[in-house]
Amino acid sequence: MSTALLAILCVALIAIIVVQIGKVNELSAKIRGEEEVQEQNNNRQGLYMIVFMIVFLVGCVWTALYYKNYMLGFGPHDAASKHGKALDFMFAVTLLVTGIVFFITQILLFYFAWKYRARRGRIATYIPHDNKLEMIWTAIPAVVMTFLVIGGLDAWNEVMADIDPAEDFTEIEATGYQFAWHLRYPGPDGQLGARDYTMISGSNPLGQDWTDVKNADDLHPGEIVLPKGKKVRVRITARDVLHNFYLPHFRVKMDAVPGMPTYFVFTPEMTTEEYRQKLRDYKEYQLPDPNDPEKMLWETFNYELACAELCGSGHFSMRRVVRIVEEAEYKAWLAQQQSYYLTSIRGTADDPNKDVLFDFEIKQRKQEFNDAVDKALQSTSAADKTLKFNYVNFEEGSAKLTALSKYELDNMVDALNKYTNLAIEISGHTDNTGDADSNQTLSQQRAQAVHDYLTGKGISAGRLSATGYGQTRPVDTNDTEEGAPKTAAPNSK
């Protein structure tokens, strides 16, 4: 009985083994089929890698050639500044070196993906390190980087060299704020005045110290205009957050940091019009400007100042047009600009120099007075021979001359000394407000005050007469606030 049971169990076990062997064979066959599919996929993926590499690299070359006339440093976009050529050369060398490395690494990357794809029977080789290979890929980049860094330092030293005080140069200032640039040019003295951030106000956006005489003729133009061929030093500051002063066509780029003034020196070598003529020779710029369809793109081109720092939501509005012109046109433009101090601060509550005349104001007033004297002497009309003292004033309701009146009267003294045969009548006038008799008396006293000043300077009393006309013969309208003080000024003829 036990023997029969054992035999049955043996037969059953053999049957189970046979069944399992069949399943193993079936599974092995399936696995072998999947391995073949996997190998086919690997071969296909490796081929795709090679195809993608070719398309990718060809695309890189094609797009670079297609768009090169839009890129700085290529096509018509040579640097428009003297130092920019050194930067363009440095970038060209860097592009060449990194371009070679790029193509080699990309080709090897995709080639290795194809060559070392998984295949049956292949076993990976374990290489923990290779001294020779490591020396090569360390030494070659080190040598190349050394040359690039040395070249970069040489260009940096050339570009960042500051101005020699003995050089002929123009200095301007650009202050960045959210979201614009505030520009400042020196006046005829060629110097920018001092600033103090604690003085910034609505009427003094740059915090200029008005007690510094160099600030008196500084200009605040609405555009950047610079002369071709003359070195320019730009003072760069910021009033609130970090900005960046960027003139792409001149390869000028420098951070504007609050509390830490920086600078950049460059020499423009191409006027705006000359750059436009360069663009004219390229088909890419022979298309209508979308913003001005009646003109071609080359005709509407302008250099620009941009902020190359993300300074806030209005960052885009930091753009300013830059014009480069010939020296003569630059001087003509500069002569049209007016001093910010004289047009916006002089004589207001913010002016700390109310009782002071600057040297250039004295010279300007003297020239203005001399021209008026010459015109009056050459005229045959009695009315034209009347000369108004524009800058002679009296204290309110008084015949006492103000301190600044002496400059105009000294000009009269010089004229009388120059024209020794000249005799004049000094006539005093008032506006029509107040009592007529009082105005008559005041006008006589004021005319006499001018008379006494001139005689005190050595002018013979026989050449002078003083007459007060009160409000009977106004020299200007009495209907406006401007008219009254003018008619109160004495006149000579």
C-alpha cells in the first residue's frame, strides 16, 4: 500500500515537473522575443539620435546665418564706438572656441548614444579613472581659459580706463529711477555741480546743491545727443533701485547703483545717419517700419539707451533715443539748451542765491545792456532811443536801490565813460495803483537815486537829469502783475 502511494506521488511530481518545464520553455521563448523587440528599439533610438544631431546642428548653423544681420557684432552691426571693436573681437574669439567645443561635444554625445546602445552579448567595461584622459581634458580647457582671461583683462583695462584730466572730453550724467532716466549736461563751464541726495525734492529731482556755482549752468535735456569722435564720460547713478545703463550699439553697459556712482568712458565713431546708411545696404532693413509704414526700417533706426536690469513693472519704459551727430550740429543743439537752475529755480523760494549774481549772469547782462545801448545810439527814432533798465529795482514802496541793481548801473557808468559826449535823462515811473501824488513823489525819488549813484561813480552831474513821471507815462502795461514792476524801473534815453 505504501509503495503504491509513493509511486503515485512520484508520477504526480514528474507530471508537475514536465508542466513547469513547458511553462519555462514558453516563457523563455516569450522573453527571447521581447529581447529582440528591445534590441530593435535600441537600434531605432540610436538612429534617431544621429538624425536629430544632424538636424539640430544644421539648424543651429542655418539660424545663425539667417539672423546674423540682426545680431550685434555681425552684418551691419559693427560696434559704433572705439572700444567696442575690442569687445567684439573678444566675443568673436570666445564664440569660435566655445563653438568648436559645442560641435565636438554634441557630435560625441549623440554618436555615443548610438554607438553604445544596448545590444545582446555586450558587457560594459568598468574604467575607474584614466590619468591620461583626465590630464587632457584638464590641461586643454585651462590653457584656453588662460588665453581668454588674459585677452578679457586686456580689453577690460582698455575699456574701463578713466579720463585723463588733460584730455578733451565731454562729461554727462545719467540717473536711473523708476521708470526713466534723468540726464544732466554741464553748461558753458564744462563742469557738473555737486549733488546731495538729502536735497532731492519735487523741484530738485537730482538733489543739486544750488550754492555750488557749477550747478548754475547745468542742463537737463530730454534726449541724449553726443558728438562723433569725441570721448564721452558718463556718470551713472540711481535714485531708487538697481538699474543698468546700456547702449547696445556702443557696447556700453554699466550698473546704476543707489549710493555708489559708477562711470563709463567711450568714443562714438559713427553718427546716427551714417549707421542708417549702413543698414540701407541690407535687405532685412529694406522693409516698411510697422510703426511708420511710409518709411523703411533703415530710415527710422535710432541708437537707444535701455535699462538692462529688471527694475519693476515699468521697466520697458526706460528706453531713450540716443542721437550721435557731427561736432557742429552738437554745438548748435547744446546752445539751444537752457540751464535748469535759471529756468526753474532762479528767483523762486528754492533759490538760495537771491542776492547773488553769478559771473556768467553778470557777463550776460553786460552784453545785453551794451547791445541795447548800441541799438539806441544808432536809431533815429525818439522812441527807440529810450533805454529800459531791466535789472534796476527798488525795495517795495521805497527809493532804496536793491543790492543787485548796481550791476546794471555800473554798465551804464561804463557806457557813459565810453561815450563821453552822451547826456541822458533818467525818468522814473510807477504803476497806477495807489495815490497819484505819492506815486509822483516816489518816481522822482527813484530817478534821483539812480542819478546819485551815477554821479557817485564819477559821472558829471551836468550830463544827467532826473525826472519823475509817476503813473502818467507808463513804459509797460498796468493791467498785469508783470507790468507794474517794469513801469517802476527808471529808464534812460
